[in-house]
Amino acid sequence: MQLLDPFTLYFLLMATLLLLSLLLLLMGLVHRQERSLRFWGISGLLGVGGVLLLLARELLSPWLGVIAANSLLFASLAGCWLGIVEFQQRPLPWRQAWALWGGCSLLWVLLLFYGDTALRSQLYGLIYLLFAALALYQLLCDPAHRRRGSYRLVGGIILLLMLSYSYRTYHMLLHPVLNPLRNTGLPLQQLLASLLEFAKTLGLLYLVFERMQQGLQQLAMLDALTGLHNRRAFEQQATATLLHDGHHRHALLVMDLDLFKRINDGHGHQAGDAALQHFASLLAAQLPAGSISGRLGGEEFVALLRDTSSSQAWQVAEAIRSQLAANWIGLPDKPAFQVTTSIGLAMRHHRQQTLAALYHDADMALYDAKQRGRNQVCSSRPLVAVPAAE
């Protein structure tokens, strides 16, 4: 006696996947940048359509109940795979997808005349395994993703689905059936596969939400104009660095673009924005690897140089100052202009010195640099015009 009715399971699964697919499609239309949602939504609708045709195949012609139905299912499998490729932001393998879909559909045309339902059911399991393996590979081919719990969770669900369909295919090889939708002899496998399909879709949706959340967090920690860390992000990272690398010497540079208001007044705010972006690019090129930089607001910038000597820190600061002064900034249809910077340098000499204390010393040095005529570097403890010999 059969404990579960496969027909009912398929019907409930299709109703659930239909609603979930519509939700994915709607979310993909709202969040246009997440094209993978639209891929998965459309592939879900194709799968629902294919199963509905299979359920009604006794009332339809073989071309609709067999060929068209399975072609939709193959398109659904290919769409899920392409959605994962799109989510990974890799080039979409359209040719391979079309070739696989077309080859499988053509095979079903041949099996309509030279095969039977049992053979088609067994081959469908193998085709499902092929597309699932492609999806699993695309999901976990990046070593960084294999270390993330969310990716491993979705990969584990796909792997369980592959094991489920492997067992189904093996069982149907030993016990062929004429109508797999109504009786495979494996009601628990059908129930498990249905639940795993639902879980896989939810897992893929979670991956999208996770990435969107990370994107929002990143935007919240970046300065929109320059792409550098904002004040909050810089203070968090710099404080953590000083806390964990207390035995190393660090240098803090506080930099202010000289007479920046004159640039906005004389050349326009577009020129001011260009000057800020130019200086941010200069920092990225001149700061040593491992440095933490940020825009504190307005025309004030800051950088923490990790594990450096005072002479090395001075050389970096002087390189930033001289490179900025030597380059003119040009805008279309506007005269080129020059911008300079004053830089205050402070060294961290003991691990009890906090970021706030270090910033105070560097800010005082910056004030002295401006008092001395701007476009120069000044350091604290003691204030000198050139680095002391070490």
C-alpha cells in the first residue's frame, strides 16, 4: 500500500513553486541589477508548465504531453544553471545551454517513436544529474565561495538532490514503470526531492539577499564621491588595527587640501569634486600596501600607515604632497587648475596611544603646516621640517 500519493505531491509542489517563481520574477523586476532572480523565476515557471503538461498528458497529444512538456523541463534546468552563472557574474554560456536543451529535446523526439515511458523516465534522471552537476560546479568553483557557509549550504542541497535522483534512476532501472508521475514505487524519495527543490530555491534567494546586504553595508562604509572609507569605516578599521598590532609602529597622516573653497568658488563644484577624486586616486597609488585611508569629510583625508618608521612615513607624505602639486587637473571646456595639500604626520610610539590621541597629534602638526604657508609636511614630537635621523 502506497503511503503517499505522488500525483498529489506533484500538484502541491507545483502550486508552491509557482508562487515562489512568481515571487522571484517580481523581485527580479524590482531589483533590476539582480538578473539571476529573473532567470530563476522564469526557469521555475517553465518547470511548472512542463509538469502540468505531463500531468495532463493523457488528455493531450504526445507532442504536447511528452515533447513540449519535457522540453520545458529541460529549459527549466538550463535556466537554473544560467541563473547561477549570472549570479556569479561570469559570461553566460548561451551556446552550451542551447546545445544541451536542443540535444535533449531532440532525443525526446526520437524516444517518442523508438522508446517508451520507462526509458524516458530513466534518461530524465541522468539529464537532471547533468544540469545539477553544472550548477554545483558553477556555484562552488571559486575557492572563496567553498569556504562560505551559505554557498556550502546551497551546494549541499544540490548534492542531496543529485543523490536522490541517482537513487531514483537506479531504482527505475530495476523496476521500470509506465507512469512515473503516478507511481515510481519511491514515495519518500519523491517527497524528499520535492522538499529539496523548494529548499534549493529558498537557498538561492538567500544568496541574493546576502549579497545585497553586503552591498548595502559596503555602501554605508564608503565615501560615495571618492570610493575611500568614510569616517566611521576608517575609525573602525584603524582602531582594530591599533588594537591587534600594538607591538608595531604606525604612522597617521592627516591631509587637508589647501584653499579648497577657492577651487569651488573659482572653478565650480564639479572642479572641486574632480580635485577630491584626483587626490583619492593619488592616495591609492602612493600609500604602501596594507595602509588604511579614508575621507573624513569635506577636503580632509586621513591615512594610517602600518608598521613603518618615521623616515618611511615622511617619504610617503612628501611623495603625496609633491605629486599632487606637480599635477594640474583639467576638465572639459574649463581651464586646468592646481591643488596642493598640507599634511600632518604623527608616529605611534607606544601601544597605549589611542587613535584619538594619535589623530590629535597629527591634527596639531597639520595646523602647523598651514601656519607655515601650506603645501608642506609637518610632524609632531618634535616638530621638524625634515625627518630626524634614526
